[in-house]
Amino acid sequence: MLQGFTGWHALIILAVILLLFGATKLPGLAKSVGQSMKIFKNEMKSGEAEEEAKKDDAKPSSKS
């Protein structure tokens, strides 16, 4: 799908984004995207930890 995507295409897309949002809003947009990614990563880690805890609780202990 993206085999023909070149550096020029990326440059044109960045120019269109700059025109749509303006130079003043781009730093705020980038900051909010970064914060969203950080929150998402933290939630993924906590979800994995919860799954591991459930697996550990579900395993019967073989201590006699």
C-alpha cells in the first residue's frame, strides 16, 4: 500500500498539515499526541501486569 511513498510525499503531507493547523497550534498538537502515547503505554503495561497476576492466581500451587 505504501510502496510508492517517498520523501516528497511526506514533505507534501507535512506542508498540508502545517497549512491546516497553523504553526502556532502544532506544538500543542504534538504535546497532546505525546501525552496520549505516554498514557496508552502506561495502560498497556498495567493491563499486562494485571493479566500476569490473574495467571499467577489461577495456577494451583504444587507445594505439599
